[in-house]
Amino acid sequence: MAITGDDQDAKTQVARFVHAIGYDTLDIGPLTNGWRHEAGTPVNMLPYATSAPASVKAEEFEEWLHTAPTVRVTADRVRDLTDATTRTGRVGGTSSDWRGVLVADPAHP
């Protein structure tokens, strides 16, 4: 899980908590880098979700998303995704924004 912040002691406390609940952290720098892992960026959700079966209908997608199996993502992959993130001017989004990305595409297994 990517974390950012300007207070190293606070980041250390957050990292300890996150580790205690079973996740690894990756410090990607000061708070000014927070946009690199905000909602709507590639690292925010996509690497942690499996592809939805093509049979999942649009109206079922959000429910599927909340119950889908998760994927373990390495710190190197998180670093690659946050480093490659570009500012789009768009912040946030909804789960339906990800439907086209997460639905299984036979051409891209």
C-alpha cells in the first residue's frame, strides 16, 4: 500500500498499523506525491483486483467488485505504477469507471 506524507514519525506509525492488519507499505515520498495513488490512478485499485468474468452484467459489476478475489501486488509493482502515473486533472471516480478495464478480455488474458 502506497503511503505519502511530510511527517516521518506519522508515516512510521501508519506503516506499523498497516503492517499489523496484514499489508505492506511503500513510502512514495512527501504529501505532494499523494496524487500518485489517489482514487482514479492505476495503483489505486486495478492491480489488486482479478478480471471480472465476461458474464458479469453492468448492474452486477459493483457487487462483484466488492466480493472479487484480490491479488497480491509487490512493492516493485506499486513503485512502477506510482512512478508511471501522470496527472490527468481527473480526481476520483466510481467502481463503474473500472468495469471496462476489469472485465475479462479474451484477447488480453
